[in-house]
Amino acid sequence: MPATVASEALLVCLAVFAAATVSTWLLSVLTREYSWVDRAWSILPPVYLWVFAVAGGMVHTRLVVLAALGTLWGLRLTLNFARKGGYRPGGEDYRWAALRRRMSRRRFALFNLGFISIYQNLLLLVITLPAWIALQHTGTPFGAGDLALAALFLACLAGETVADQQQWAFQQNRLLLRARGAADPGFLRGGLFRFSRHPNYFFEIAQWWLVAGFGALAAGSILQPGTLGAVLLTLLFVGSIAFTESISLERHPDYAAYRHEVSALVPLPPRRPAAETARVPGGDDPIRPGGP
């Protein structure tokens, strides 16, 4: 594929990135809600992936598979986000409100511009760069390695769906118990959350490392720009876990014991036998779908 085609496709994506950055920042300033990037989180990556696939003429299997997998990822995430009210007015991620209480108004304004609006929008583009790499190496045939990555991606997509459903079911039951005046169950420790405190995060990160794998197969090396997005996304989630759990520790005295017993991210056997009573960090169900 001529370098000019890949360059032109990247320029289109950069234009979308610039428009999304300006739009989400202006909307946050005008509405005083700071989850506008969250609302675009599941939409922009599939757009970028299809830009690269279309630039390749829709004839290169690796690019089309990447775009199709990204679309499935985006649809699942969008539906999960919508059912939690993320697109409704006032559907702001609770962590932004918590962060505003910890920052001065001026510091949060700079944080909103630099991190929430610019950096996160840039990250949504960077995680799709494996498709840009694949567009530059269309001569590398689609093979068994690509099929294995696609199968693992679908398995992780299913795992994240199960984790989000368990979280959703618990939250709905929690609301019902509150309406009846029953005791708040606090947090669930059953299902996938018995083995990881954030299994949905684990599967989300894994999916984008698998996307990076497509770029690595195309280029013949993992040491190329397509890997950067997976690295940065992992770091974002690690930071998000630390901040989210600082809130959980304030809300739930028992959360410290849960942290001691259960792995933060990678599903592992609990350090001590987990109680049969189902408990998942109830207050830690972020509005952002699969995102920090």
C-alpha cells in the first residue's frame, strides 16, 4: 500500500480527533458535565478503524477484521453505557465529581482541558494505530496468528460482557433492597469478581493488547507505534484503579479486606476462600462502560 494512502487516512483520523477534542471540551465547559469523552469512548475507535479499512479498499482481510472486531467492541460498550444512563443529562461519571472536590477550580479546569479532553481523545486514536500499521504492511498475509488473535479478542469480549452483566445485576438488586429499606449489601464478591476486583478492566485491556498484536504481526515486530496505545491504556487503567479504590475505601470499611484477598486486575484464585455471599464494589460501578 503506498505510503501516501496511509498518510491520508491518518490525516482523516487526526481531523476527527481534533473535532472530537474541541467538541467534548466545549460541551464540558457549557454544561459543567465532564463525561463527554466517556460518551464518545465506544464510538470513536470503530470510526478510526473503519477509516483505515476503507483506505485499504476493503480488500485486506486484516484491516476488515480489525474494523469488525472494533465495531463489536463499540456496540457492546455503547449498549452497556446506555443502560446505565450514561447518555442522559446528569449521567456523569461519579469519579469526576470526586476529583473536583479534591482540586481547586483552576486545577480542575486545566485537568479537564489537558487530560479529559485532549489526552483521552488522543488515546482513543492511538489505540487504533495497529490498523494504520497494518495499512502500511498490506503485503503481510492474513494467517493463523491473526485468526488466533481474533478468537482471543472475542473470548475477552465475552468475558467483559459477563463481568458487566454481573455488575449490572448486582446494582439493580442493590437498588431494590434500598427501596425496600433493607440493609445495603455493600459490595459483591461472587462471579468473576471473586478472582479479580476489576475483571471488566482486565478484559478491556486484553482486547487492546490483542489489537496491538495485529499490528505486530503485520509489521513483524511489536516494537512499533501500534503498540503504544495498549501501553498507554494499561497505564490509564492502573491509575484509574488506584483512584477508584481510594473512593471505595472511604465508602466501604470492608473493602480493605477485599483488596487483600482478591487480585486487583488479573483473575487469580483468592488469597483466602471468598465468602459465598455475593459482594462487588457497589459504589465502584463506573458509568463509563469498560473504561476508567
